[in-house]
Amino acid sequence: QVQLVESGGGLVQAGGSLRLSCAASGSTFRLNTMGWYRQAPGKQRELVARIYSGSSTYYLDSAKGRFTISRDNAKNTVYLQMNSLKPEDTAVYLCQDWNSGAWGQGTQVTVSS
């Protein structure tokens, strides 16, 4: 059974940075596509970034140039480096293993203006 545990969220001022981590267990991590989603109150969940097994990436338009997704297959961990954060980035950020459909519990990111 795939388990995902996120960490690294918190409260930061606009313009600041955070790095989220998602540790995976029970999966063939290096072969799997991993994604970071976010869900703000009253809004639909949206895909922020995705990284494929070959390390190619996809980004939401509003994340391009500010966020970087990466993976460390030796540690079974995927990261989301978020720079130049804006109040509209405030949301619960969730990690997903696309191949298994597993989700983490989420980590809160709050950006104050």
C-alpha cells in the first residue's frame, strides 16, 4: 500500500519561499509520476506541478518561473520549491502518486500580504 507524507508547509510573508517534501513508501517510486496539487477554500483542487519518471516536468501557468518540482529517487521523496510566494498561493498542498492514485494528507501553506 502506497503511503505519502507531506511536510514543509507553514506561514510565510509574500515574496518568501517554502520547500515542501513528500516522502513515499510502498511504491516503485522511481518509476512513478508524482504530482503536487493544491486546494484553497471554496475552490477546486488544481494540479500545480508534476514530475515524470524520466524527470520531465509540467507546471501550472501561475507556477512557472516560481515553483520547481524535483525528485530524489534514492530517498523516495519529491519536493516542491516555492519562491516569490503570493497570497493567492495560500492553500492545502497535497502530494499524489499518479500511478497508484494515492494521496498524502496535505500540508497547509499560508502566504500573508
